[in-house]
Amino acid sequence: MSNLQPNRRNFLKQSAAAAGALAMAGGVPLLANEGEKSHPVVPMGKAEHCIMVWLGGGAAQIDTWDPKAKGDAKAKKAGSYYDSIDTAIPGLQVCEHLNRCAPLMDRFNPIRTVNHDVIDEHAAATNRMHTGRNTSGTIVYPSIGSVIAYQRGAASDIAPAYMLIGYPNVTRGPGFLGAGAGYVYLTDTAQGPNGLARMPHITDTRAERREGVLDKLRNRYLTKAEEKKLIADYAEAGQAALRLSGPEFMKAFDLKNEPDDLRNKYGGEFGQRCLLSRRLVERGVRFIEVSHNLNFVNGTGWDTHNDGQLNQHLLIQELDGAISTLVTDLEEKKLLDKTLIVISSEFGRPAQFDGGGGRGHHGGAFTVVLAGGGLQTGKAIGVTDELAMKIEDRPVSVPDLFATIYQTLGINPYEELYAGDRPVPITDGGHPVAELFS
């Protein structure tokens, strides 16, 4: 009888085989915990690119994508700071300063019930929203951009897989995946990544001669060095840099080739970053992070304690103009279904006002917005209470959010990565939001 009884190892093997078969058939099963009923099969997404807009500092959901009854900062009455307006999604409202995005909300999916337990520390929350996990003393987890770069690679031979138009640090890095899954950091919107362009006095012949000498050194290290993977990753990065220095990729940064009226619609520096992102997508960059926490706009960026709240509308208006233009621009160029836009932040803000008239931190319920990507758009996911602070229906964990993004980009959210010989699940137990795929 004992030979007929299933054991845990056989169950896991059979489950993995079933998941692989379904993935090849175009869907991945949402497996619940052992003993629970499995979820419906979710079709694999077909998006080719991802642009993540990062609202560093903690954007207030109640003042943007999940407004509620209006409050009063001076009277310390909790509530939204602005009036609300209707959108293209019946019954869904957004802040009055998102008036250009409002008629386009049928291309969006606001996920209003993202949540985590990090509220007191910006760096820890930023790490959570980039890696999907807590920091660890034994392993450095890769960022979502690095995982996508590692799994999908660049979409062309002339482009990097992952570009960062923002703030380079470990939370955006490749972690245990190694340098090959790292990012190219943009230092100037108009000039492109620093150091990629060849100096004018370096001719093609001279460049080829230098590359030949460097190739010999690489091969020598690869045959003798103990850290072969490190050397191989470095060599691969060097080869990629040489490819990127070519004219086809560097043309992406010449924004003056775009019509003046389109550049003006995108707006200032942040808008130009979004325009550049579209041009980078066209050249094959797989994942782009664009930071929008330009402190000079309202004095504090999205970290709206105290007086930062007073001019928060300037920040929201800038975001609104750039994002609405990016959506319509991608749509006109037949790229919106191929490109997932993610508007994310490290946490949200409470409905209550602090002593200076601003807001504190709140991770219990906040909004991350998706747009395009071939999803079933025009659906708002999750319901919060009358203060946009507590989840009333359909919570979405950070791992669930990551699994949704991976699924959209055709990456199996149940796959395992390896930190050396140690298997690491690609998410920390997340499941895709099935409603977005059917």
C-alpha cells in the first residue's frame, strides 16, 4: 500500500510538470498551497517591453488614483486634498489634476489594494517594491528590471536589456544574477549614457585594434582566473557597451528628431524622459525605469510631509501630462499592447494630515497603476475603505504584483532562479491577478 501513496516530492514533480506543459500551451496555472484548490489557468501575456515610472518618496493614493471624500488640511479633517473627476471607466474617479489621463483610463488598470508592511523607512520600502522581498543578510535579491533582463534579454542586438533613467543603487541592481542582468545608467537625456559614445579621434581601425588586444586579455583571464563567471560577465558587459556605442542606438537620444508639438505635449524634463523611453522601446530595450521625483517641482517630490503637500498638484499635473502623452504616443505607433507601463511607488500616504499639513507614510493599501501591455484594461482592481487606507476587497500583495508583471511579459511567475546552487523562486509566493488576463 505504501508504494501507492503519493509523497511530497512526487507531488511537487508532478505539479512542476503540469505547470511546464500548461506554460508551453500558452498559460500558467495559479497553484495554491498544497491541499488547497488550484486557481484557474491564466493565459501567458505577450508584452515585449516594460516602462516602469517610479514615484520616489511615496505617492498619496488618496490624492491621485484612489480619491475619496474631500478633507481639510487646516482643520485636520482626513480625506482627499483635491476634488475628484469621472473617468472613461464607469464609476471610477481620479484626482482632478489627472484630467488628461481620466479620458484614457480604459487603457489603464489601477490596482488600488497593493500592500506591504514597510512604512517607516523609504530605503527598505523601495527595496521591497523593486525586488519583491525584504532585505536579507545572506543573499542580494535581483530587481524586477534585472529579472526581466535576465529572462528575456534585449529585444534587438543594438540595445541593452535594461536601462535606468533615475537613481542607480543596489535596489535596482542584478543581485545574485550577476552583471549580465545589470542596467545601463542614463546620465543625460540628450547625450545618452556617459562613456558609451566613442571619442571623435578614435577611428574604426583604432577601435578594432584595441578590441583585439582586449579580447586576448579576456581569453587569458578566462582560462586562468578562478572567478570565471565574474570575468565572463565583465567581458559580456564590455562587448555590449561597444555595440551600444554604434550610431543606431545612440540616435535614440536625439530627441530633436521628434516633432516639436509632440515634445511639447510630453512636457519638461520628466516628459522628455518618457519620450526617450518610447524611443528606447523602439530600439529594443526590454525594461526601462524612469524616475519622477524631481524635487524642484514642488519642493519635496512625492515625499509630501509638511509643505510638500501644498504644491503636490504641480507634481501630479506633470505626471498626468507625460503619462497621457506616452500612452497615446505608444498607441499611435502600435506599441501600447506590446509595452506594459507600470506606475509605482514605495508606499502610499494616510488620509490624515500631519502637523505641517502634509501626510505621513502608509503601506497598508496603496495604488500601483498598469497600462497597456495587452492586458484586459479598463478594470480597476481592489476596493479600499472611505479613507483609502484599509482593503475591503481583493488585496494584491507585492509578490502578486510582480507575478502579474512577469506573466504580462511572458515570464513564468512560478519559475526558479538560482543563487549559485540555491534555488530561489522568481517571486515570494505571488500569483498573477487573473482578472487582467481574461
